[in-house]
Amino acid sequence: QIVATRYRLLPYLYSAAAAAATRHRTWLRPMIAACPGDRAARDADGQYLIGDDLLVAPVTAADGEQDVYLPAGTWIDYATRARHEGGRWLRLTRPPEQAPLFVRHGTLLPVDAGQPVSAAADPAALALEVWGGTGGTTTVHEDRGETRIALTVSGGAAELTVTGPAPLTRAEWPRATGQEPPRQVAVNGQRWTLDESDPDRLVATPPSGQKNPNRIALARPASRQ
């Protein structure tokens, strides 16, 4: 399960590494570097952030229990969907097959929509996990170019604007504690079909027969200097 999660997260991992390179910093940051003004973070040995929105808290105890420190903000357990307020310690119990990950609330997390078994190429299909919030942006960095995704949510309706070459084929709202999924989803002005049958997530996909959903009203990516 941990290996499958790692491959699913490859679009985010690649994008985090690319963004870090342009900002001249490491993309894996220990807590003391990620939260220099937080004294408690100094004691969170072994924990680190991948990019800005994914916190890794390795469980090293034989019984699967670990004290985990969450910095300021709201965090969601990637495996259990439990929601936690930051700025405090919590006792985490994790079986060895579950990845000890926490996602910052409001994150737009690009993931591979297929079942990848390698990192050899850009994903054939991209999915977006929306971890709550009323809007935000993310940039997906790939060998084929950069894709910007923006989200706004109002009155139960979610609108995604996709600009770039990445083939976004589905948007997902994990069912996290205290979080209501939208009742309507549109991508670049095109209303998508909602599937509520999965108890773990709401899934939005393009209408049947629409092969390149994110190319509707697609703007040309800005050229790099």
C-alpha cells in the first residue's frame, strides 16, 4: 500500500522537486527548517515536509505508536481522513502497510489517475485530489510542460480552470471529517458527472465521449524565458 501511494503521488512529488529547484531550496525539509519559529517543531525528529503541503511522520516504534507533531494549521490524515488542528502533538497508531502522511487542509494534490508501476514517463491521465477549502491553485510540473489548475467553490458548486498540457481526467474530493463535497463540478466551463458511490471520495469525471476535457477553452501556457 505504501508503494502504491508513492507511485500515485508522483505528479505531486515531481512538481514539488521542480518548484524547489526554482526557489533554490530543498524539496524535503525537516521540521526545524520548515517551521523555524516553532520551538516544538525542533523536537519532531524524523518528520519532514515534502513541498509545502505534505507532511511525513515515519513510525519507527515496533508497536506502531508514534508521537507526531503537527505545525500550525489544519491537517488531514491521508490514510484515515481524520482531521487535526495543528500546533500540537498527537499519538499516532499506524499499521505498517499505511503511509504516515498528513495533507494540509485546502491542498490541491495532483496524483496519477492510473495504476503506475514506474516513474519513467508523464502520467497518461492526471487526477486532482481536493482536500477541502473554498479555492486555491496548484502548478503541475512535467516533462511536457507546466499546467496550472485553479479552483473556486461557491454555494456548493466547484469550478476548476485548467491551463496547460496535463490530461486532467478526474477530480476527487476525499471524504474527510467535517468536510462537505460539492454538489456540482465544472472544468473549464464544462459540467462534469459526479459519482458518489465510493464511500471514501466523491469523484467527478468528464461527460461520456469527451476525450480531452482540459482542452476546452484552454489557454496557451506562457513561454519560458
